[in-house]
Amino acid sequence: MAGRENQRKGLTYKDAGVDIDKAARALGEMKDKILATHIPGVLHELGSFGGIFDLEKAGAGKGVLVASTDGVGTKVRVAQRMRVYDTVGRDLANHCVNDILVQGARPLFFLDYVAMGSLEPPVLQGLVEGLVLGCRDNGMALLGGETAEMPGLYQQGDFDLVGTIVGYVPGGKVITGEEIRPGDKVLALPSSGLHTNGYSLAQKVLFAVAGLRPEDRARGLEGTVGEALLAVHRSYLHAVFPLLEKFHVHGMAHITGGGIPDNLPRILPAGCKARIDAGAIPRPAIFDLILEIGGISMEEAYRVFNMGFGFLLVVPPGEEEALARDLRKRGEEVFPCGEIVEGEKGVDLSF
Amino acid sequence: MAGRENQRKGLTYKDAGVDIDKAARALGEMKDKILATHIPGVLHELGSFGGIFDLEKAGAGKGVLVASTDGVGTKVRVAQRMRVYDTVGRDLANHCVNDILVQGARPLFFLDYVAMGSLEPPVLQGLVEGLVLGCRDNGMALLGGETAEMPGLYQQGDFDLVGTIVGYVPGGKVITGEEIRPGDKVLALPSSGLHTNGYSLAQKVLFAVAGLRPEDRARGLEGTVGEALLAVHRSYLHAVFPLLEKFHVHGMAHITGGGIPDNLPRILPAGCKARIDAGAIPRPAIFDLILEIGGISMEEAYRVFNMGFGFLLVVPPGEEEALARDLRKRGEEVFPCGEIVEGEKGVDLSF
């Protein structure tokens, strides 16, 4: 056996690139912030094997659960490049909140997974700080998480971030889209930018093709390219949830990977086609910049990016205006952008 | 803007290394297998934004939830190297099941996250196959998941695998360890090998230092080095759950990262120290191989690896023998390995 001479040296876990105490210390310093996310219902103390949650104590005794897992894609690389670590956690929390909101669910708790090539406490703490902010903004508990130091799989400085949300639908009234009918109207809530999709293409275009740096300014952008790319994924919880009690919302779609053409059909019943006017919503300047430099076709762009459409609401024709008024009264922008017609399930997008 | 000449070419998401249709097709072929995990309680159809779960329909209406997120660490690299993709999913499911079992929880549902540098359908399908097997073995639903193609962050062929479990504690009787008293006995259920911890050190020792290849044989191992490393993380659900109704189990610990010294104290009340005899359980040969080649100290080894101790049960002194008999009658191996004594919270490990 070749390595016998190493016997005197005595290999340790640290020699293999893993320092489990470092992670524990870094997270220990975040304890109070994590505890501040603990809404009624959280029963465990930090450090237990699993996070314990009492639905009745959280006021969610009667309802069904909705759960979803997601990451923020290669947006982590922009964060890494800019050394800004406290926004991707908010992105992730908000993304997950929106993914269950479309079914009428309110968030209850969230668990995270952070993987790094080499554990850097300030990076880990920045990421957790963002997760804590995202959880608090949406009134959910950061119930648990895992920190993995994986040398070799992730390069030095690289990290990935994954989140899982569990929420509940009050009274069990899940919104599936099955009530959507021809004649229904579609309303759009604007995105803040790319949210968490299309970052591989965006970075290829802006950094590799155009040779821009995150700190550069470019036509149309208010701040730098990096700032535009890191704009936090919006949570639509506070805008949308109050609507669900007052109006008959037939369906909702969160526009993520696959864009409008992939996401809106997920809630359409058979025989319902959506006609969407792409021009109905002002497009954040970052999209035009990427499209122009990359020479990206409109068809491609609308499948990769949200193109300004963050979240869609499908409502019966009579309720469209009152619902929009309600949103605007609460300071929310909303744009009528299309309707449901008879036809094969899918989306007709006019540019 | 440098890249203007690319306008004619027209960049696509595929050019940036992301093919969203490929993932959808690969998962579409797994649909029936995923549906086969759907225990009563699952309400959604595949492709919905979030997975929907009705606790009452699953017989879990009265109880509290326990949730946990984990990965399988750099065991993914062994799987990749051996091109065996259907075991790490089982590892992950079983690991998560054990992590909530220690609190008295039964699994309900599971969500996965698979990230890859470049999406290879057979790899993705193998991983999902393993997750499906792991979910079925433990009677839980594979409720949702996310597949992320992240060129640049993960190298070609590399992948990471993350899982989140949600279970419930019948009647809300969470086992915290607070009933543990001096005089209690500790029983160990054997591990099948490294389970999912210590792989960075194990690979460094066996592959980098000793120059072994996964297909090599080595002293003491029944199969190859790779086979020993890939041995599936055991689920203790079916061994342990029946005990919880018949006996007063005061506490349980799943021995993962940090070993016995980090995991057992997580359930000990103040004033309780555990005395554990490391020699009480037969040690799988892979550990001796790694320790010998790496010259790893016993102290270090017991913090990095489980060293044969998969799962610990702490029971009142009167019940130890009946509980062991019950396990053995059901074909389970169990080893008395120590006791609780008065002292500062911690573990005295004798080698």
C-alpha cells in the first residue's frame, strides 16, 4: 500500500479540506438572527436533528401543505463575482414563496442547503443573513438547513444555494387553474429584473461576449451591470394574498425558467389558450441590453427570461378592474396583458 | 459594445450550456416511477408549481411536522467515478429518514434538488431512480424536485444532490432526549459502511494517497474499494419505528458528520455524560483500511466517520434486554455499547 509512509503524519479531515468546527462557529454567530425568524409553531431548539413545526400553533391546523424546492441558478456566480452575499438568500426565499403562492399557499417554514468548495465564514454568514431577511419578509421560519464543505466538487470561492419551502393553503382551497374559462383576463405584476432565471445566458452575453465587468455602466441601466443582475427576485406574497379573499382568482403563474410559454400553460385547463401582449408591461432595461448584444430572438428570449412579467393572475372578466384598483391602492403596479380564448392549451405571445 | 457582431448568429440558452427541454424529456420518462411513490395525501399532478399534500388523507392530521435538509457530501464523486447513479438517491432518502426518525417522526414526503454542469439524461434518470427507490423503501412520496443545469459552477460530469424530508410525529410526542437519565443504557444499530460522511477524507486517503482505483480489491473488503465506498446508507425506520410504541425510548441519535462525539450530545440533557465502548460493535473493514493507510488517529476517525455505529438508542436500564430481543426477533443486529452517567454533557469514548 503506497501511502504507508503517511502513517506518521496522520491525516485529518482538515487535510482533506473539511473543517466541521468552522461551520459550527460561523453559524453559532448567526443564532439570534435565525431565532428571530421563528414564528409560532417552531418547537425545536437550534442544533436538533430536524426542525419541528406544530401546524396548529401556527394557525394552519386546517389546510393542506404545499412544498417546493429550488435554487437560484447561476445567479450565485454573479453574487460571488461581486462579493455580495446577502441578496441571493432573499432571491431564493422569495422565489420559493411565489412558487407556492400560485396555488394559494401561505409560507410556513423554509430549509436551506449551502454547499461550498471551502468554507469561508463571512460568505456563509452573508448567505444566511439573506435567507433570514427573506424569511422575515415573508413571515416564515428558517426551520433548518445544511452546510456542506465539498472540496473538489465546488472550486475555491464557489458555492451553491438551495431552498425548500413548506406552506399551507387555508381551508384547503388549492388554486389549480381548473376554473379558468375563455373570456378570463390576464393581469401581470412586474418583475424587478431577471429574478433567478436565465443567468447562464445573461452572463455569457454580458461578460463573455460583450466583455463587460459587473462594475461597468451600460446604456439604459440606472446602476451598474452587476447591480442590475443582482436585483432581488420579488416576492408577490403581500401584493397577492389579500386578493385571494376578495376576488375570484382563477389561476396564477410565477414566471421562472421557461418563461411565459412554459409557465402559464401549467395552470390552463384543456381547451384554453392564453393570448398575451408582450408589450403590455415595461421591460427592465437589462433585458434589452442582453437581447441586443446577444442578438437573441424574441422567441428565445421569452422562454429564457421573464422579460418583465414576474407573476400572472387570471381572473373572470368582471373582476379585472376592481382587482387592479385594489392592487394600485396598495401601491402595486399591475398591467392588463391578455386574455384566455378557446383553443389548444398554450400561449400566443404577440411582440 | 464588443459583441455586436454576434447579433447575426443569435445566441440561445443552449449556447450558454442550458437545455431546458432535455431535462423535461428525461424526467417525463420517469413519470410513472415517481407517481408510484405517491402515498395517500398527494393531491397534485406532476408539473404543478408546488407539491400538494393533505396531512389528514395521509393519516397525519394530529401530529407535529419534522423537517430536514441534507446532501450526501462528496459521496457523489464516488458515484460519478464509478458511473453508478442509482444508489446515492437511496443514500439521501435514508439519511433524511434517519434524521427525523431520531425525534420520533415518520416520513411523509421528500423533495430533491439535482444540479449538474451539463444535463446528461441517463445520469439524471439514474439519480431519480435511486430517489424513487429510497422513497418507496421508506413509504414516502417524492413530492417535488428541481433539476438545475449550471455550466461553469459544476464541471462536465459533476453533480450535486440535495434532499428535504417532511415527516410527522404521531400524537405530537416528539422524542427530544430530555427523559435521558444516568443509568440509561445505550444500544447501537450497525452502519453499512461510511453512510454519507467522511468521503472527502476517505477519497483522499484511498485514491490520492494510496493510489487505489475504485475497481481495486483491498485487504478485508468483500468486494472492490468502490463497492465498499458506495454501500447504501441504511434506513433505520423499519427497525426502530415499531420499538417506539412498545418501549420507552428516551433518545436516539443518527451518527453522521461529527460522529458519536458530536451527534450523541445533541440529545443529552445537562448533567448527563455518555460512556461508549468503541469496541462494542464490529467495524466494517473499509474503516480499518482508511485508518491504516491514512495513519488517522482514533480521535479524528471517530469525529469524521461513524466507525460502524449507524444509529444509537438510549433506553431505561430495565428495558434494554427486551428491546434488543425484539429487534433480534425481527432480524436486526443490535449491540449494547454503553451507558449514561452523571457528568458534564459529552461523550467518553473508550477505544
